[in-house]
Amino acid sequence: MPKSTKPQPGYLQVAVDFGYMLVAAELLFGGGGYWLDQRRGAEVPWFTVAGVLLGLAVAFYSLFRRLGALERARRAEEARSGDRRGGEPR
């Protein structure tokens, strides 16, 4: 049976969620850092830089967790479908 080249809906949903998570994390952490820098009257925007980096880290951490869960679910489904056919799971 040929494999489908269409992306699975789960992966598409993860990609869309990642976009929203990235925007939200950057607004929250980057905006918080900017607010702290403005409040302190800082010459160098260290809190803004730290907030942007923290936002990126949070967004990518969320992405990797979701992809890992999706991959585990895909492997479990393959194992179940292999058991039903009577063949060896991959």
C-alpha cells in the first residue's frame, strides 16, 4: 500500500499552534522586558533582549513537546494497526 504524502492534520495543527504560541510568548515576555527597561530608564535594553530570548525558548519548548506527543501517538497507532493485520510492527 503506497504511503500518503499529504500532511496529517495533527502536524498542521501543531504548526498553526506554534505560530500563535510564538507571537504570544514574544508579546508577553518581550513586552514585559520592554516595560521593565522603560521603567528602569535603562540605556541598554537587557530586559527586552532577555524577554525575547525567553519567549523564543518557551515557544520552541512547547513545539518540541507537542511534536513528541504527536509522534508517540503516531507510533502507537502504527503498532495497533500492525497488530490487527497480524504483521510485525515497525
